[in-house]
Amino acid sequence: MSLIQTAGGFLLLIFLFAGLLVACENKIIYHPYKFPEGFWHPASFDVEAEDIFFQAEDGTKLHGWYIPSPEARGTLLWFHGNAGNITHRLGNIRELKPLKLNIFIFDYRGYGKSEGKPDEAGLSQDSQAAYDTLIREKKIAPEMLILFGRSLGGIFAVDVASRNPAAGLILESVFTSARDMAGKVFPLLPIGWAIRSKLDAVSKVPNLKIPKLFLHGTVDEVVPYEIGRELYEAAAEPKEFYDILGADHNDTYAVGGSEYFEAWDRFVSRALEEGIKK
């Protein structure tokens, strides 16, 4: 086989793989667990949750849990990652109780009890609707609101922060963009050009002037540590970065321990103080 034939075969392989990726893109990115899958009894985790049903702009019906704190000093709007549903975050929610924050965690379309099928445009609508629900229905003042996004959820937390006021933004294990992630996952196949999803946080963080905390596991095998650092480096001040030593992608708060939660506490305190001053 000639060199030209070999090169042609390789290019054909790339185009075929890119076509397959485009055809299955949403299935690759989103891994929702629909009700009744999950742990739908929050009380068993010592969590008291209020069911909240609301709608996205296109009419898609969504579901979330509002978890009040008796001595709340602020509210956390939680954008979860690409797999499971809100019930898979109950253990983490329980660990955040000492921070004295109300928590609103919601399921994107296609997840949990939320209707529809997930895609980037839809999740953007869902995220904005969750923010609006807190502001309008729960009467949460933006200066008392912390946005928290983990992994894929960080993309939509950044998106909401780029269009709405908030006291602060916490991003954990978040990547820069879909194209950058494709380059990390498929380093030998230049297929970033074929991806329709933008999932672009890196172009937005330079314009966010609110306080930002970036956290990332140093041995993250899903979103490489260096891509989290790239997102941080692109962000505007004020910002800080916290290394979760020895943590992978899904064990951050377990591996991070008390020091991890202390970093959260310090950031939340400062962000809320600054929010009140404004």
C-alpha cells in the first residue's frame, strides 16, 4: 500500500469517526438517569427537601429540590454534572450543611423528574429558569446568591453568571470548552472541528467580575487538571484556585476533607460580604 493510500485511509477514518461523533454527540455528552432511578428519599440522607416544579422558556417542565438552612446566610444554586440526577448528590448536600446555605439543586431536561431531552441550548434555558425561580419565587437577592457548577454544570453556571448578577461563582472540575475536551479525549484524532456543541466557558470567564473560586482534583482522569488551570488562567480577577490533592473527578469532597470545606467556607464568607457591600 502506498503512502498516499495510507494517508487517504487515515483521513477517511477521521471523517467517519467525526460523522459518528456528530450523530451520537448528545448521547456521548449527557448521561441522564430518569425517575424512578436514583435515591428519591432525601430524608434518609438527613436532608429535608422541598419539591420545586418550574418551566424553561420553551415550556419544558423541570424539577428541583430546595433545601432550606435554618440559619441561612445565603443561597447556593447548584448546577450538577452530566450523569445521574439530583438524587446522586444527596451525600454531598449533607456534607455542605455546616456552611449554612440554602441549596437549590435542579435537574436539567431529561434528568430525574424533568421532561424533555438534553442538549446544550435546552440546558442553557433550564439553568436560566432555575436562576429566575430563585429570584422571583423564592425572593432570593442576587447579592446573597452563590452559583456552583461541577464538571459540565460549570459550563452552565458560567453561562448564567455571564447574564445575571450574583455574589460569587464556584467552579469545580470544570473544563474550558467542548473542543478542548475533544482534543484531550481524542489526542490522535483532530475532530474538534466536527463538534456542534460549544460548551464554552473559556470565552466568558474573562468578563466575569464577581469573585470566583476554582477547585480541581490533582489526579482528575475525566477533566485533566491542566485544563482546569487553563480555565482559571483565562478568568478575570478576583479569582482563586484550590488544589484538591489526590482527588479524581468524582471524589473531590470525600478526598478533600475538612480543608476542602474550609476553602468553601472562606470563599462564601468573603463573597457574601462583598455582595452585601454592593
